[in-house]
Amino acid sequence: YPAERMAFMVADAAPVVVLTLDGVDVGDVGGTDVVVLDEPAVIRQVARQSATDVADGERGVPLRVEHPAYVIYTSGSTGRPKGVVVTHHGIAHMTTSQGDGFAIKADSRVLQMASPSFDAAIAEIGAAFVSGAALVLASADELLPGPNLVRVLADQKVTHVTLTPAALAALPSDGIPASTTLIVAGEAIGEDA
């Protein structure tokens, strides 16, 4: 994101901490703590943490379904990005509905196509996890519409994939295995689709 947009989103959301990766410039975060997740010291600290769930007594306040899970920002087409708060209940409802609606089962293999900066990523990850399915990850190059993506779909035996109409149009007509559930979303479907 441009530095100005990043600064606006951090100031608007007022997070306790900003999580990032080495080499990603988060810009001016107004004094908010920044944790670089792939720093060796952070990796060691995380590895020392207990694998058990955090109990309500260990939290500042008990976690409730109506509490915010994350804030996602609109594209800013009206001039400024708008933060949309998504609750834990909202995520649970969305991911369960999508898992059920797209018949994602424990033996399914869901390809994560969306960037984590888009809410579609939460839908892909969550629907796979609540269904007990495998989440298939691929490199950015492998996810580009074309021969590499076709190869990933076949080699990884992907059963569910979400594509934009533009990405779908860039694939050969025989590029998606017949057994794959194709979810088309993210932009309007043109008349020539």
C-alpha cells in the first residue's frame, strides 16, 4: 500500500501492534509497536509459547463472539478507505456458510488464491479449516492465471478454487479439472464470459 494509505489505516484502526515481515516497509505507524514475524528472536519467542488455548482468565477480558476479529479497509473509491469491523461471529457465520454452500468436506483441497490483504483470503482459509479440508498454498508465480495455475490445480488435486472472471478468462477452456468446484467472485462477470 502507499505510505499515506498505510498511515491512515493504522491511525484509524489504532491497533496495539503492527505485524509484518522482514523487508516490508510499514512506513509511519505513529509510534505503534511493530513486530517483524520472521526475525529470529521473534521466531524463538513464538516457539517457546504454549500450544494450549488461551483461557478467559489469561485475557484482559473474556473473548466474546461480538468482539472485533479484524478490520478490513475498502478500496477508497470514494476518496478515503473505510474500515469495516468484522466480528468473530461474522467470520464463523461466513466460513461455515461458505463451507456448507460450496460442499467443502474433510477430504476437500481448497486453493488459497486471495492475498491476505483481501477478505476473500479469510473466506478461503476459514471455509477450509471449519470443514476440516486441506488448504493448498502456492507461490505467487504459480497463482498467475495460465499454465502454472493449471498445473497447480491438477498436481495438487484442488477441489475448490475461487477466481475472478478476468483470471478465469485467462485460463484455457480445459484448464480446470471437471471435478473442481469453481467459485467466480470479486468483480462483475462480463457478457462475454
